[in-house]
Amino acid sequence: MRHRLLAVLAVSWCGCATPHPSPPPAGPPESASVGERRRAFEALLAEHWEYVLSRAPEKASILGDKRFNDKLSDLSASAVAADVARTKEFLSRFESVDATGFTEQEALTRTLLVRDFRESLQEAAFEEWKMPVNQMQGIHLFAPRLVALLSFTTVKDYDDYLARLRGLPRQFVDTEANMRLGMAAGLMPPRFLLEKVAVQAAGIASQKPEDTPFARPLSRMPPGIAPAEEERIRAATLAAIRDDVLPAYRRFATFVRDEYAPRGRTEMGIWSLPDGAARYAAKVRQSTTTSLSADQIHEIGLREVARIEAEMLAVAKRAGFSDLSTFRASLQTNAALRPRSREQILEIYRGYLDGMRPELPKLFGRLPKADFVVVAVEPFREKEAAGANYMIPAADGSRPGRIEVNTGDFANRKTITMESTAYHEAIPGHHLQLALQQELEGLPPQRRLLPHYTAFIEGWALYAERLGEEVGRYRDPYSYYGHLQDEMLRAIRLVVDTGLHEKRWTRDQVVQFFHDHSAIDEVEVQAETDRYIAWPSQALGYKVGELEIRELRERSRSELGPAFDVRRFHDVVLGAGSVPLDVLDVRVSAWVASEKSARSPKA
């Protein structure tokens, strides 16, 4: 997966802000009662949340809050500076909160927000907002993706959308200005990735207004809109796309192609940027929420690759092959393992998920109410997109979760990993965890509604793939091998991400490592390799998080013995939303102690 999951929202959730007058830091006197301090804390949380939504109005719209539907995020350098200042202020105010007597979750909320503010300020020092685009993220991709996440039920929804279309050129202007600051500071993505960006932008720029993703809301107007209004909306929207949006894309594509990409860096690793080693170390800490070094993670990856490879060999031998290389070669020529159409890929995913639904009560005591749909990745991004990704549902229930599946170049894809990927992205993976997180009572929106902590979110989704084994899924041996291959992919990531950015591997070394240790489709090998170059360290969270959850489960089972209930364990793991791995360790340990205490003889 986004971050298949998180990077989708990277532009509007980037921490950019419209300057607001800042009230002076203040809190209740030290003698205030617990009740007074809790009310003051709730008011501070509400103030911060309102700031979050107002500075990123696209985020508010995605979550179902339409108050800012006619506004766009301010992406200017001055807005970034204002947001850093406001973050410092919020850090000071949350640090001053006395959480004595608070509930466990209130105290944890305060701890997590302080931690997040500190990490945001540390990240701000590296000025990565001066490198705002690559082939995986940027305003050129986020703007059309946003359209599919909006709801259109009233005339006002369309008029608000029209205001956004007309404001989009300003975001492109600010993005280009930030990129020019990056050029001056030596903060540049790799050239070959930027060349992909130019192609992506030019692809949209070359379309007719009615064929662009921006015209999608016109394809099915809601009932109740008068014919005259419908005609006005249609004409005004197409005019805005023609006169505002497409010229902005053309100017941006030309700038990237002719001026920006030629100055892109030639080395792939983040080590080649200013303060590259410190940048990567900070990213590793953030992605894994651990103190593991890049070298330690590299070694963990090598051990996991060897372990999984041994399991793969056992599968190959059961299939009648003496070694992995001949088995993998047979996969490449087996026509039965290739989809026949784009639609068949979607049906394969839906079939596996329909089969998993009735198994969930065996694994969980609580399940989310929100549902999901399986849809195809949009054509404008499928060439660089991962095999699938997940988008959270709207918090107000107006939009289900979305499993977005890449159906492009279907003839060169294999079906063997689609079962495990379906479980990863939907149930019991991302959808189950994140939709359930939205529905948790007693948590503020900062914790319910913002996907966060890659190691937890992606670690859970990878762990969830294995749960399919426990309820009798992966009945096809090729699908089981594909499940192992998906786990191998996450182990390979530990090796090649640290290889690229710590050990100065070349791109060819990464591709060769993939070929040596997997039968992953070439189209995915190439996209994955470019992803690690574009998003240093993001891919580390998957395997690191999964190993931690598995270790906590084994430790809990060992300590509780026959009293261990996997459903209760899973409910505890998911019961506070996504958290750093060290916090998860504390929560699970406390639960185990509580379970043991409840079962111990009373004196």
C-alpha cells in the first residue's frame, strides 16, 4: 500500500496553513480541579481540531465536513512558516496540560499530540515542502483524486466545487514557487522521477475538459436539481476546467519538463541530499516508531528474506519442483495465473473479500459498521500506482471505504497475490482497522479520523494477511504462495530501502535483489523500486510493525496460556486506534496483567 494510504492526502494534509491570530498560551491554574482541567483540555482539543480542518479544507471535505468546501489549502511558503509557528504554540500549550487524574485515553491523547508536534517540528527543519512532487504524490495527482472523494448532493456542492476549480491555478503557482526554492537550496528529487511527473501532468493537460477526472461530478447529477441549474452547472464547470485547470496543468508540465526535471539529482538515495544521513535517520524513527537503526533493519530484512524463502521452497517442492528458480519460471508461463481483463481483477478481489466476511467473528469481538467498495485505480495514475491502495470512508457515513485496485497492464500481472492483497487492503486489514478507529467512542477526532503511525497501520494490515491462514483461506496453493510472496515483498523492502538510502545501492541493485528473491511481476518491481526512491523509509513500517504485533501476540499467548483469546487480543490491539509501537507494547502488557489478575485466586 501510500503509503498508498497516507500519501494520497499529502498535499492538502501537508501542514500548510492560512495564518490565524494566535491566542496567548494559557491554561487553568495549578489548583484547578480535575474536572476543570479536563474541560480546559477538551476545549484545547476542539480548538486544535478546528485549526486542522481550516488549514486543510480538502481534509474536512473528505471527512464529510462541508463547511470549507469552497476553499483550498494555502500551499505558499508563508503559510508553511505560519503553520510551524502555530505548531510550536500548540506544543507549548499541550505540554503545559496537567493530566493528573485524567482518564487513560485522555492522558494518552495528550502524550501522543505532544509527540506528534515535536516530530512535526523536527521534520520541518529539513524543509521537505520544497520538494512537493514526485510520481507518487503532488498537487497534480491529489487534485483529480480529490474529486472521487467528494459528495455532490446539492447545487451548493457544485458551486463550491466550481470555486475550487477556479482556485486550483493558485495552488500550482505556489507549488512551483516552492519547487524553485528547492532548486536554489539543492533540495531536488531524482531527475528520472520528475520526468514521470511531467508526463503525468501533460497527460491530464492534453485531455478534453469533459474527459478529465475533474468532469466526473457531471456524469451523474443528483435528482432534484432543476434542468436550468443543471445546465448552468455543467457549462460553468466545463469552462473552469478549460480556462483555469487545464492551462495550469500545461504550464506546470512545461515547467517540470523544461526547467525543473533537468536539475533533478542523479543519485537515487536520500544520502545525496543536504543532511542526508540525518534526514534518513529521522524518517526511519518516524516510520517505524522504534529506535532501530538502518543497519539493524537491514539485517532483520535479510533474516526474514531467508526465512520466507525457505517456506517458499517447501511450497515449490510440494508442487513437484526441485528448486525455487524453476518454480518461479513456471509461474511466468502459466496462463491460468494471468487475468483476462480489468474487470476480472476486480471480481477476483470481491470474491476473496466475500469469502472473508463470515470468518471475521472468529477473530474479532468488535467489527466496524462502515462498509467498503472495490473500484479501479484511475487511469491517470495507474502506471505509477501500486497494485492496490485503501481510502478511509467519510466519517459521516456518506461515502464507504474504497479499495482501489490497479487494473492497468492486466495481461502482465499475475493473480497469485490478489487474495493476500485483498485481505491487506480491506478485511481484516486496513478497512477493518481504520473504519473501526473512526467509530471508537471517547477518542477525539485527532485520533479517530487521521490515519497515522505507518508502523501500526501497515504492520496491522500485513499481520492481517496472515490471519487468512488461521481461518482456512488460501485454499489454492498458488494463492498461498502469493501470500508468502507478499510477505517476501515486505521483507525485501527492509533490505532495499536501507540499501538505497543508507548503503548507497543503485537502482539496478534493488531490481536485481527483487529478481533474486521473488517472482514479483516486473511491472510491480519497477513501480515498487521507484516508490522507495520517492518515499525513503515509508516502506519500512510494514514488516517492523507486523513483527511487533506477532511478538506481542506470542508473548500474550505464552503468559495467559489456555485463557488467551485471540478475539480479545485483537480488540485490545485495535481498541485505541493507531498508536506508536512502544505505546502498543504498554497497552498489551497492561491487558495481559489485567487478565492474569482477574484469573488469579483471591486471598
